[in-house]
Amino acid sequence: MRTAERSVATRTSRVLALAIVAAAASVATACHQSAKAAEPSATIAGADANRGAAAIERIGCGTCHMIPGIQYAEGLVGPPLEHWSRRTYIAGEVPNTPGMLVRWIETPQAIEPGTAMPNLGVTEQTARDIAAYLYTLH
Ligand code: HEC
């Protein structure tokens, strides 16, 4: 009887150990996939990250945001945009996908009416270029 109990216990802990290993493996896979999805050239057709960086400077996103690699982009009105490719949400509202980011840059007020980020009259092509640049921030 005692032997049977022990073997059930052993089996249970083995199953648990396997479950933990499986969970760890799936977390590792998920991280790997999200890192891949952040490659700008693969996800935003026709966009140019260098053009995006120039547009960020011209428009002045840096008056409100800290943006690595952009001169004088040290604003504290909006959140810092460092590590953008690893962020899960945009403004805590919608998933951080290329399509949503382009829309956010064009018309943040359409995604979150009343947000402190104004619509800045950014065209779709420029928004795509800017999004490509933000996704280079790993
Ligand atoms: C007048 C200040 C202001 C300007 C200019 C501005 N933003 Fe914002 N931005 C904000 C604020 C404030 C938020 C936070 C909005 C919220 O959470 O509702 C924000 C949010 C964002 C977010 C989401 C940040 C996060 O942590 O989820 C991105 C991306 C972004 N802005 C990009 C840009 C880009 C690109 C430009 C230039 C085209 C720009 N912003 C110009 C104020 C500004």
C-alpha cells in the first residue's frame, strides 16, 4: 500500500515537473516570436525607418517624447518610446501591431478620444515611416 502511494506521488511530481518545463518552453517561444514580429522591414511594406527618423525630428514628436536616436527628443509630456518594439500596448488601449501604430500616429484621437496626444496631421506614408523607425528601438 505504501509503495503504491509513493509511486503515485512520484508520478504526480514527475507530471508537475514536465508541466513546468513545458510552460517555461512556451514562454521562451512566445518571447522569440514577439521579437521576430518587431522586424520593421518585414511588417511595414514600403516604409523607411531613416525617413521616419527625419519625420520625427521635423514634426517634433520629441517635444513630448523621449525617443532614442532622435536629437533633442527628451519631452516628458508623453511616455518614453524606448524599447518600442517590445511594448505590448499602444497608450494602454490597443495591441502594439504595425497597423495600429500607424493609425495611432495618424489619428490618436480616433483610437482614444480625448487623449493628451493631439492629431498632428501626419500622412499615412509618413506614419508608416515613423512606425518603422519606432520598431527599430529594441
Ligand atoms: C503634445 C504632446 C505630444 C506630441 C507632439 C506627440 N505625442 Fe505621442 N503621446 C503623447 C501623450 C500624452 C501620449 C500618451 C497618450 C495616452 O496614453 O493616452 C502619447 C502616446 C504616444 C504613443 C504610445 C505610447 C505608449 O507608451 O503606449 C506613441 C507610440 C506616440 N505617442 C508616438 C508619437 C509620435 C510618433 C509623435 C510625432 C508624430 C508624437 N507621439 C507626438 C503626447 C504627444
